[in-house]
Amino acid sequence: MASDHTRSAILAAAERLYADRGFGDVTLRDIVAEAGVNLAAVNYHFGSKDELIAELFVTRSVQTNRERLRELKAAEEDGGGRAPIEVILRALVGPTLRGCLGPENQRSTAARFMIRASIESVPPIRRIKNREIDHLRKFAGAMRRALPERSEVDIYWGLNFALAMAHHTIRESERLTKLSEGKCDLDDVEDVVARVVSVATMALTAGRAETKAPPRVAAR
């Protein structure tokens, strides 16, 4: 088996198994059996299970982040360098939601792998998420230009909450469907995107409520 073909076979087998069974339940021996290669091939191409997981996650994340930045660039160009906040937020969460939700995407191996990566917090994925933040800085900059009256801290919290809503919706889609008895249609992906964007926009544009620390209970 040619070297490039071997590498591709390992990646495809690993992605299928991780998507189906999770990261903890899949061993390197499972992957080599699925790929039809020997264990030495995995060690040669990737070095370890963590490096294999990292390669898969980076590959899928790069595709999503490129789409995010493409939408952000188009929005700012259309707005003369300053896009509306709701359009920026749509560029931030839309590609992730579109990539993982909907009847077609939920059946794809790539989507199921990314859903699994969102559910299971394994060290190689955590390290990549904590390291690869340059694209998020670009979104934070665009958000500051759109909302110059908001503090930098508010912008970062708003960005964080928007991402959290998107990822939670992906992770808990089945529970929401059961809870709402099917009234919340997770297959209508554009409606899901619009709802996440709407709530995130309201959080950033509404007046900040005054909060007071709870009174201390006197010790008896």
C-alpha cells in the first residue's frame, strides 16, 4: 500500500471508529484492523494515538474556521469595514451548526466526529482549542468595531457565550428534541442559527443589568 494511501486509510478508519465509539473505547489496534494496515504504519505516520486524534481534529477545524473567516471577510467588505453584530455572530456560529446539524450532516462521518469531539474533552483536542485562537481574535476585533460602546471584556464574554450556545445545542440536540416533544426542529438548521444569533445579539446589545452581591447571612 503506497505511503499516502496508507496515511489516508488510517485517517479514514480512525475517524469512523471515533465517530461511532468515542475516543476512549477505540485502540490503535482497532484502527489498524479497520484500515487494513499494521501498527508500525500508525507509529510511522502519526507517532501516537493523541497525534492521530489531533490530525483529524485540526483537519476538520481548519475547514470550519476557513468558512467562518470567509463569511466574516465578506460581511466586513459589504459593510465598508464594519459589519452588523448579528452578521458577525452568524459567521461565527453558522458554519459549526451547519456542519453538525441537519439530517444529512448528522449521518456523515465528519459531522459525527466533530460532535464527538465536542462531547468528549480529550487532551489533544483541548490543547488545540487552547492554542488555535487567532481566528477568534479576528472575530473579537470585528465585534469591537460593530459595538464600540461595549467594553472589551463584554465583547469577549459575548463571543464566548455565542460559541457556548452553538456547541451546547450540538451536544444536546437529542435531549432538546425529547424535551420539546419535537417542537424544536433541529433539522431546520437555518432556524437554529437564527435563534442562537438572536440571543447572542440581545445579550451584547441590551443594557447591562445591575447586579448586587447576595447579602451575607449573619453567623449564629
